[in-house]
Amino acid sequence: MSSLSQHLPHLANLTWATLADKPILETGATVFAFLAAVRLSRVFGNHPLLNPTLLAILFIAIGIEATGVRYETYLRGSDPVHFMLGPAVVLLAVPLFRQTATIRASGRLIAIGLLVGLPVGVLSAVGIAWLLGASPQTILSLAPKSVTAGIAVGVSEQIGGLQNLTIVLVIMTGIAGAVLGPIVTRLARVNDPRVVGLSMGIASHGIGTARALQINEVAGAFASLGMGLNGVLTAMLLPLVLKLFF
Amino acid sequence: MLEQIARVLFWLCIGEIASRSGLLPLPAPVTGLMLLYAELAIRGKIPEDLGVLADRILQFLGMLFVPAGVGVIAYLDLLKLEFVPILAAVIGGTAITIFITAVVANRFAAATSKADTDVAPEVEEAAGDVKS
């Protein structure tokens, strides 16, 4: 009898009783915020400035400030959403595979995009920060800002940047690319979805890729490719180049 | 469908093992992407459910970055000392990168597609050089 009562509390841990500790509210809030952001964006004709990711981030931040919930509580609670990012990035192989023929026919276009986009991405950020008097550590943390967070963190560490600062800069860059990509390419009168996607993927990794996928599958596939190749090349070249010249 | 979820998680796990063991200096999802692509290339086709899964999930890929973005807002205070150079470098640098990459790649694409239709493939490269 006594052993039975000892075991019952364990069962309680598996039932609804402990839902309060579970990330339901944070995950739910994230989904609702994004859904609201998508709807609002649609009302305004999906204007690039009303990027659903950016809007949802602002909605959540306003909610957090208004309710006095701590940011850490939200960040811990929204972990299931964050976790989904891994499988979702793996799934980018599907649109990429569907566009294999187009990609094969565009080998040199992709090479040119990387040849231009990789150095311009690093030098434009480093140059602007240097001109405006940023500290050396901030400049180094900025250098890998265009590549996907997991790679950027490793590069930042190798070249002497601050890892946590780099993560923040990478996310900011992704959002900037997602918002500005469609506007800037329109200004440049570029309509080729291969070029739009490639440029956005190279400059703004996964968040830019998510936006490019909304344009069409060709743009999405080329963005995935730009993100992946720029990530791998930056990881190989950036520490090497810095070592050679400084 | 469960098979396809298992397939995705399998390659993600292999990616995780490769990155944790130091075999590959790449994040697990990037390795997983390459491995799934390799598998599809060998198969020669996409399992139907996998295509559906990818289309459904990737439709809201943008949502999956929301927690990370909120994290940035939480740390915005840390940037305040160098807020102007950082913001200018991030926004200006990203806009410049997309603009220059798009313009150069577009000129190349236009030049080569013209070369494809007008002249023999051998002179394609020369035409690209002239136009850009």
C-alpha cells in the first residue's frame, strides 16, 4: 500500500497537473503572433516592410513589455518553435532537389553571385562599422553576419569576435535582408527569381531564405543554395584571409 | 508521413553527431540538408509525403525565427554603446550586399542567356565579360 502511494506522485508529473511548467503559452503566443502578422501583412498587400517575422517579433516584444513577463521565460518557453528550425532547414533539401535542373544550368551564375556576395557582405559591414568608429571587437563580430547562425558563431570565435554579439547581429541581418531584399532587388530592376533568391540567401541566410520561398520555389531554392554555400565558404575562407592579412 | 518525419530527424541526428564529434565544423541542420539532398539525388525522386511535409512546414519557416528575433530585442540594451555603427553596418551592409550581388549576377544572367540564343556556347564567356 505504501509503495502505491509513493508511486502516485510520479504519475502526477505525466498528467495535466504540471501543464503550468510546459511551454504551451509561449508556443501558442508565437503561433498566434505570427498568424496575426501574416493576416495584417496580407491586408496591406504583403508589403515587404510588413514582414510577418518582423511583425510577430514586435507583437511578442510588446506583449512581453505589457505583461511584465521576463524575456528568459518567453525564450525558454518558445523552445519548441525554435527546435522546429532544425528539421525545417533539413527540409530545404526538397525545393533544392526539385530545382536541380535549373541549378545545374546556372552553375556560373551561382559562382559569380558568391564571388561578389561573400566579400561584399563582409567588407560592407566591416567598412561601415569601421567608418562610424565601432570597436575592433564589434567589427570582428560583424564580419560573419551574413551566414547562418551556427556557422557564424564558430567563425566569430576563431577570428576574435564575441559569439553572443554575433548571434544578435546575424539575426538582425536576416531580418534586414528579408525586409529589404524584395525592395532592393526591385530598385535594381532585377526580376530573375534565381538572382533575387541567390542574393537574399547569400546576404541574409535562413531568414532571407524564408522570405525568398514566399516569392516562389525557384527563388527559395537559390536562396537555400546561397545560404549553404556562403556559409561553408565563409567558414573556410574568412579565418584564413584574416590570418593572412592581419 | 511518420516515415518522412523520421527520415528528416534521422539526417538531422547524423548532422548532430557529425558536428558534436568535430567531424564536420557545420551546424547539424546544414549537414542534414546536404545529406537529405544526397539521398534524394540517389533515389532520383522525392517520396510524395516528404514533398507535402516540406511544402507545409517551409510555408511558415519565417515563424521559426521569431523566438531568436525576440531574443535580439532582449539583448538590444547591450548594443546601445555602439548602436549607430551596428545598425548602419547591419542594415546598410545587407542592403548593399543584396544590391551589388543582384546587379552583377543579373547582368551575367542577361549576358549569358543572350549568348545562349545568339551565339555558340564557346563565346558565351566572352560575351559575359563584355556585357558586365
